[in-house]
Amino acid sequence: MKKLTLSIGLVAAILSAKAQDTTCTYFYKKRVIEFNYQTSEILKDTFHYEKLFDIEVKYGDVLCLDLNDEKNRVRKVITTFFDGTTRKDILDSKDNIYYTPRGVVKVSVGRPRLAIKL
């Protein structure tokens, strides 16, 4: 019984040591709110006027991207990984949530644009 308790304690300690942090960035029209995912504490509240809004992500962390435009729109999202490679995506932005994969260090989000889907 002692060995089982000790093993469970060691596993819990290892898992908590490698825990990742999650931040969330909420886009609503031109307003951008960055907050802590677990505590809902607002970290930054700004407006998006540039072509692309850049979000720095610490290595090993996860970014929750909440795109909440009132109408059917799309946003261009450029994801930069730690090795310098990039991925460009066009994401629906009417009340959709996206999470970044591991290894992302920067996310650039474009302004909402009208898209016609066939």
C-alpha cells in the first residue's frame, strides 16, 4: 500500500511539473481581450486596427483563440512554430474556438473579412 501511495504521489508531482499554461485571446469585431484560461483574469484589453494582430506564445504553452464576430466572417491566421516554419489558415470567425498545437511561438490574426462559401 505504501508503494502504491508513493507511486501515485510521484506521478502527480511529475505531471504537475510539466503542466502547460493556457491563455485565451478573445476577438470581437475590433476588440481584443487576452485573459488567463483557468482564472478568467483579464491580462490585456486592446483594439485591433492593424492588418495583423500578433500574439506571442511562450514555448510549451497553448493559446485558445476565441473568434466571435457577429456575422459570418473569416479571419486569416498565421501560425509560426519554434523552428521558423509557418502555417496559414483561413478560419471561420462566427463564434468559433481554436487551440494552437504544441511548438507554436507566435500567432498573427487578421481582420474579419466577408467570405462567400459555395
